Amino acid sequence: MSFVKSAQPAAPTPELIEAMHKLANREIQAGRMIDSGGLEPLANGARVSITDGKVSVLDGPFVEAKEVIGGYAIFEFHSKEEAVASAVEFMQLHVEHMPGWEGTCEVRAFAGFAGQ
């Protein structure tokens, strides 16, 4: 799974959306992309937390949020190297189509996934 985080939440440009769709379609046709999606703004979310043994719910927006997860993608790759190469290609689209934007694409494997 990969997900994109940024301290500068911003809607993707139309050019970036088009480039992401092309990349996603290629990965779907190759059988590597299983699912993906963007996430709505923090204002539409909620956090369920446990503090001192008590469960609490906090509706967004969250003023203390330093980074926002903007979207995710689930792939089936044969190696960590393939996953990282895919993330590099995806982030390069941001460099080309959203100059000045800064963020991180985190790549994580599912624990206990049958393909490991």
C-alpha cells in the first residue's frame, strides 16, 4: 500500500489528475493496481481515540494536524524495489504537474499478506 502525505494539502491540478489517471489505468491493465482513491478534507473526518482508557470522538478539522494523507493506492508487487519504483514514478508526476508542492509517498507492505 502506498499513501501520500503533505503538510501543504492542496487539490491536484487538472494536469496532475490526468497524469495520475493514465498511470493508474496502466497499472490496472497490468494487474498491479488493486484499489486507489483520494481522501476528503480533514473537516469531513473524525478521529476515534483512546486516552486514559476512555474512547472519545473528535470531529474534524484537526488543528494539530501537521501532515494530511491525501490518497492511497493498493498494489500487488513482487518486491519492495518494484513498490518503491512505482512510488518514485508517481511522485515525479507531482514534480512535473504541481511545481512547488512538497509531500511524501509512504510505501508499506500488508502484514501477513499471502504474497509475501
